[in-house]
Amino acid sequence: MGNNNKRIFSRAALLAGTAAALLITQAAQAATLDEVKSRGQVRCGVSDGLAGFSNPDANGAWQGIDVEVCRGVAAAVLNDPKKIAFAPLTAKERFTALQSGEVDLLSRNTTWTASRDNSMGLNFTGVTFYDGQGFMVRKDLGISSAKELDGASVCVAAGTTTELNLADYFRANNMQYQAVSFDESSQTAAGFDSGRCDVLTSDSSQLAALRLQLQNPDSVVILPERISKEPLGPVVRQGDDQWFDIVKWSLYAMVDAEELGITSANVDQMRDNPPNPDVARLLGKDGNFGEQIGLSNDWAYQIIKKVGNYGEVYAKTVGADSPLKIERGLNALWNNGGIMYAPPVR
């Protein structure tokens, strides 16, 4: 009997200790959400200017697919996509700014890799854009393949996975090159345009954007090869699971909305008369999925109403309705020829 009592006591003590530890952890994890609500603003790290992804327009208003992800988070948390402070960051600055708490999230065409995810105190929350590294050259060079670039000088942004991919590709193909490095993507385009290098390398989406900055965009061609996988997505600090979930599910809500046919134009009708349980759950008419991550149950409705679904955002920033006109390709939904996919809300 004594042994049983000791066993029961030990189990009770263990459970009590576990519960206490859980409460402490939950309190720590709530820090970012509480800070954002208290501040009344989401601080979002973006690029220092990349058309289609994050770039200020003529009036100084930030535009782009990465910017819209930030606005989605602000809509989910603060019910207002305009309650954001954008921090333009170079590739070298971006991780330090997030690690130090200067920004709450990084949404800056950043590639998800093992080393970044596992050794820098950061968590990637999903994929905004599936990309791959490519090369851009002048048409008058008569080059049609990256295999013809032996001995070329190559403009590249410093502090990026692009540098490593470049070295790996040329080494694997027994070719030589000379790197011409710059701190900012706009500088790489300017260097290429001024003739400081023969080739400009970056993610293919960036090449499409940087091409627009050249004096004569029609004088260049993007070569067909893609030499890497570049899944680009938002990043948060490790140690705050609640904030991690909020940023992750804000992106997922936009993707799920497109799959379910919910747009910024019909979201009110869909909420009032959900055509199926999936729509009812996503828009907060059934379940408590918002409360589970510390938000109101209409969190996804706020995102879709005020920012749009993934397809709407893609079209106006980098797709058919934008100057870049990048085809959906891999970024089409999984049931429409692509690999863009979000877990269901249920």
C-alpha cells in the first residue's frame, strides 16, 4: 500500500511539474503576439527593393507578394492589413534583424534550407513561392545554355544561397567563373547593366524582376536551366510556437481559400451561406480554430476579405496582372498542375 501511495504521489508531482512547465512555456510563447497587440503594429522585414516581391511604388507604398503575406498576418492579428511597419533589409542584414527582435517576421524572398532552419534559431513557416536559380545574359552574346558560361564573370548578391549554388554548379560542370559580388539585388542589376559582368545570376523570379530595371530589358534573355530548388517563404524566431502557428496559418488560409473558391469579392456570401463544411470552418462559422492560436475565429475571413486568396495575390504581384507576368508553374495549386498545397482547416 505504501509503495502504491508513493507511486501515486510521484505521478501527481510529475503531472503538477509538467503543468507548471507548460504554463511557463505558454507564457513565453505568447510574447510576440502580446507585443504586436500592445504595439498595434506588425514589424515585417522585406527586401530592399525587388519588383513583384517587396518594393515601394511611386507613392512609397510597399507592394509585392511578400508584402501581401505580411498584410495577411496583420489582418489576422489586428484586423487591419495596414497596421504594419516595413523594414527594408539587405540579404546580409535580414537574419540578424529577425534574431535580434528588430522585426516580428521576415517575408523577404528567402530560401528555406536545412542550415537556416536548424542552426540559426529560426523557423520557416511555409512556402510563398517555389523558385529556382537561373542565369540572365545579353542576347548579343549568342548564348543559349548555362553550359556555355565557362570563364564568364558573374554578378551575384552576397550573403545568399545563390553564391553557394553558383560555385557548386560551375564546379560540377568543370567550368571557371569570376564572381562580382554586391550587397543588394538592385546593385547586381546595375553592375550587369553597366557591363561589370557577363552574367547575372539569381532566383528566376528575381531575374524577371531585375530585368525590368535594365535600360533595355529586351536586350537580355534568361537561360532555360534552373540549377537549384529555392522554396521561398516567411521566417520567424524559434521559441514562440504560437507566433509560428499564426504566421504559418495566415499563409495557409490564403492557399486554402483559393482551393475552396473563396475570394475577396465573394467571401461575405461564402461566410453567410457556406456551401460546405470546409468553407464554414475556414471562415469561422464552425469550430474554434482562431481561438486555438490566440486569435478571433474570423481570422481567415479578415485575411481573405482585406488581402485576398493566394491566387488573387499572385496574379496582381508577380502573375498575369503584373508587369512580371510569371506563369504559375509549380506555384499553381496541387489540383491544377502545381505543387502549392496547404493543410486543411479541420
